[in-house]
Amino acid sequence: MNLQPFKDKIQRLHGERDKLKKELFASKFACREYRRELRDSEKAQILVQIVAQETQDELRYQLSELPKLAMSGVFDDPYDFEVSFEIKRSKVEVDFWFVREGCRITPKDNTGLGAVDIAGLALRPALWSLRNPRNRASIWLDEPFKHLKGAEANRRALAMLAEICKPRPEKSWPGIQIVMIADERANREDLLEVADCVYEFSMRGRQTIVKKIK
């Protein structure tokens, strides 16, 4: 009886067995590597979440502090101001809210536009302070208090602007130069009190007359 075909088959099966052993060993090794990568990824994800949360908390403070101070300096009964972060369309978006008695209000809904003016104005230097590197410390404003009612509120708003301009070395705040266009509703005496320079513009026919009054 010829046993060679059986020997060849056994030899072939031994070869397949050895190949399967190698593949099994490689699969086990790859599985251990995947588990290690998964653990590392989970740790990295936790770290990213912690850093993201800390960053959001810092941004929330940086963006809300100045508007809160500004509104409390201008209004007797100011809104609180909050910043929230939400994931929308796979991106993190920032929303700004006025808060009263624990209820969030969209700034342009059921609120005086004077408060929107003050909060929006205060957000500009707050956003500038987050730039890295920062550009020139100057902001140009065109009638920033056009919706603000009352001489006292306008006087407080001008005083608030003067405070924003002051440098504060302890907070790495170099101070900001503000160039503002004001209309006739702004009290001249209040402007002269807080501004470093005041110019008056008037028209004479087609000619613009510029007069420095401080």
C-alpha cells in the first residue's frame, strides 16, 4: 500500500497548523496592542476633556467678567451675563445670555437695547484680550451708546470706558486706546471729563471744520 499521499497530506496539515499558530500568535499580540492603544486613547480622551473643560471655564470667565462689570457700573438693576458652550454641527459654539432671576434671556429678546450696547461694547476688549499675539491696543467706536437712555446712564457709560482704558499690570492689561464718535446726545462736559482729547466736527457748506476743544 502506497502511504506517500497520506504522508504528504499530514505534512501539508502540519504546515497549515504551524501557519495558524503563527497567525494566532500575531492576532493575540495585535489584540494586546489594540487594548493598550484603547486604554491610552481613553486616558487621552479624559485628559482632553479635562483640558477642554478648564479652557472653557477660563474663557467663560474672561468673556463674562468685563460685560458684568460694565453693566453693573452703568445700570442700577443690571442683568447678569453668562457665556455657554454647546456642540452644534460638530463644532463648539458660544452663546451669550442675559440672566434675571435665574432665567436666561437672549440679549435681543425682551431686553433694552441699551444693555445690548453696553454688553457688546465690553465684549470687544474682552475678545481682544484673548488674542495671541495681540494686535494694537485700540478700538474704534461709532456712537456706541445710541440706544442708552438718560443722561446719568450715558455719564456712567463714559466713566466705564475710561476704566477700560486704564492699564492694569497685575492682570497683564496694557490699557486700550478708544477712538469714539459721539453724537449730540453725548454730554460735552462728561466727554471733557473722561477723554484725553476731544475734537468737534461741523459742516460749513461742503467743508468739514475740525476744532480741538481739549
